[in-house]
Amino acid sequence: MKIKDKFGTGKTVFSLEVFPPKKDKPVSSITGCLEGLKAVNPDFISVTYGAGGNAADRRTVDIAGLIQNTYNITAMAHLTCVTSTRPDVLTILGQLREQNVENILALRGDITPGAERKNDFRFASDLAQFISQNGDFGISGACYPEMHTEAENFASDIAHLKIKIEAGVSHLVSQLFFDNKLFYDFREKLAIAGINVPIEAGIMPVTNARQIENMVTMCGASLPAKFSRVMNKYGHNPEALKDAGIAYAGNQITDLLASGVDGIHLYTMNNAEIATRIYSGIKNLL
């Protein structure tokens, strides 16, 4: 089933994201996490692409296939293109077809020092167009409530987003954020620009201090005063911080649902316990 068809049914879409295990661990090491997430009954689970975008690394494809065929949950495979050629992408599309995976999140991917960048695809929109021309896949794209870190300004960022939509993207997943007002303002900007595909709000429960540093560095997410107060008060106590992070994410989701968000995409960090605790607090609101 295409993810775009899960919207507009009267129920808010609730989805999860997992990442492949490290290279020194087998793909099967994620099955415990997936067993736990199955109880959440998500509308779909996305699987991030391997670090560095190595097309020879099949873990994303294999995990997406496991989700799709063993757990009978709609899977969405992330696919980056910054280090991929067209033949690389065609190979992966063929592998996804073999696994009955029909949904892809088309991404440019991070520019990683030392990784050889290919020239076949410059932007995620180029990849989306190539996928749409080479198979019957549902194509999703990323969006950035606080603007892409490389964008010149919001106007140019939204202009690039419109190009993605025109290239075949039919559903958007937002980068994580901690201030719902930023998401609402962004959603209004997209509506004014004529972008009307479903937009899922990306939510990450912060449960350890290192996460905060990584997120601010990698994606530029701002930290509102309310969030900073919580982290400052409980950051020294791991168990208290986990409870506080779950509570903060739950409050964010509750407000988003009350404001008519199209969907919630929970970044699980492969922690089924945290995802289950959050879901139990909002499942009757979906």
C-alpha cells in the first residue's frame, strides 16, 4: 500500500523510524526492537539508509523487507543519492521490488568528508524524478520546519520543496523540532505556496544529553526555553531525563493532534520501550 493512501481516512497517521544496526552486528539484531514496535501497530515503519550511502550495503533493504513481509507492516526505505550513480539506484529499486517494498523516502543525503560524491543526482528532487520514471513506488520527501541548514532563505527552501513535489513526492516527513509553533508557521507557509500533500511532524523524544548535542549540530534544531528548562533540571539524572523527554514528546504530540496534524512520525532511536510508552499516552487521540 502506498503511504499517501493512508491519509484522509479519518485517523491520524502514526509512523515510526528505525535505523540499521552497526556493521559489526547482524541484521537480525534488530528483531527484538521490531517485536516491541509491532505492539504499537504503526501505519508504517521507515528504515534509514546506511551511513555514507553505500549502495552495496543491503541492510536497509533487508530490514524494510523484514518489516513488510514478516511483520506485515508497511515499510518505507530511505534512499540517498549523494554517493550513488543511476545504476546503483536501479539496483536498489530492483532489490526493493523483490522484497515487496513499494515506498521510498528520497533524500540527497549528508555531505560526508572523505566520502566520494557522485554527480548523477544533485538534489533529492533529481532522485525522486528518477524513481518515478523507473517503477511504481510511493515517493516521500523530507521537509524542514526551521529551514534546511544549507538553504539561502525560507523562500528558496520552499521553492526547492515544490520542485520535489513536482518530481513525484506525494508525502512529506518533517525534520525533528521541539517548538510546535515553528511547525505551524511552516505548515502555513507551505499552504500559501500551494503545497498540499500530507505532512507528518517528526518527533524525537530526547532521553539523554548526548542526543541534544548531536541534534543541534546535525540538523540545526533550536531549543525553546521550555525544553531547555526541562533538560537543565533533569539532565544529570538519566532516569528522570528519560521520563521528562517522554513527557515532553507526548505533550508535543498531543498539541499537534489537537491542531489537526496530518501525521506523527516518531524517531524511535531503536528503543521500543520509549516508543511504546509514548504511544500508550496518545493512542486514543489518533
